[in-house]
Amino acid sequence: NAGVTQTPKFRILKIGQSMTLQCTQDMNHNYMYWYRQDPGMGLKLIYYSVGAGITDKGEVPNGYNVSRSTTEDFPLRLELAAPSQTSVYFCASSESNEQFFGPGTRLTVL
Amino acid sequence: AQSVTQLGSHVSVSEGALVLLRCNYSSSVPPYLFWYVQYPNQGLQLLLKYTTGATLVKGINGFEAEFKKSETSFHLTKPSAHMSDAAEYFCALEEAAGNKLTFGGGTRVLVKP
């Protein structure tokens, strides 16, 4: 099992550009999550999904969108990148009380 | 709303000394509590969790934590620090069966030889 994989590992965007962060899990988990990690702030939940076709907002959803067309994939879309979206993004999946995290995507918006 | 507070953003310990990382929480319902570890440039890995039952929970790498409801605390300890324990540690809370985690701000541990 590869677990949770994320691509790309690093990305630099210009203000106003858009991009999609990819997340795939091979554990057949129903629950998937996107977090952002900023220094000293812990992880903040952006969006989550309880199964294919079902998504909901987390604590900090503004500026982001998600979709969940399959159990395995949960992409995160940034439409108009802003410097405030410079962060490390983690995808996670879970089934019962334990979340498994991907290695993260480090995004810089200049 | 639930919240998690970790006291001390940085902790420095000598190799072989006790590691103590503090976590306090606020929750309106009985919580599930977790400690995660993050090594440099990696994702988070579960150290241990408390859901129900025994309040002293043992995890991987010699870590343990005790759930104290009266103190709303879930402090993490390890009797003897090893150089490989240098990492960032996160306490997290899940309001029972909600499947969503609320994280503390993290504590970075430095281990001195």
C-alpha cells in the first residue's frame, strides 16, 4: 500500500494563477481531509469528505474548492492564488479514529 | 466550540532526560484525544490515542499519555529522550465520532546530546 500520496511536492504560483493539488489514497477509506499548516498554528481543516460525492467545508474554506468523484481521489483547487495561501498542504484519510497523512505539498504564492 | 492548547511552542531536553509535552483541551462532549508526531519534511504520524477505557495510553517509540478529565489535560511523556525524538508534536481532539480533528499549535522538541 502506498497510503496517501500527494502531488506536487513543491509549487510556486504567481498571484491570480490557479492550480489543483492532487491527493490519492489506496486504503479504501471513506473519509478524506485537506489541511493547511502554518508556522505555530497547527493544522487547520479546509474541506473534508465523508464519501464519494459528498464534501463539506472545514474551518478555513475560503479561496478553495474540492470535489470527490471517486473514493480514492480528493483534489483541492485554488482558483485565484493569493499570498495568504502560501502554506504547506496536507491531505489525510481515515476510517476509524486514525487519520493517515500524505507527505504534503509546499506552496508559495508570490 | 472545541479547542486544543499546547503549552510551549519549543521544548529543549537533554538526551536521556524526561520528555513532557503539555496539552489542554476544551470540549462540550467527551473527546477522543490524539498525539501526532511530524518529522522534518514529512506528514503526521499517529503516536497514540485515547477514545474510551483506560486513561493511561501507551504509544509507539516509548511515549505515553494520560487523560485527566478533571484537569482537561492529555500530557505526553517519555522517560528518556533519544536523539531520534527531535520532531514536532501535535495534540488533537475529535468530538466523539465526529471524524474531524482540531489541532493544537504544536511543540517542537530539540534533543541535546
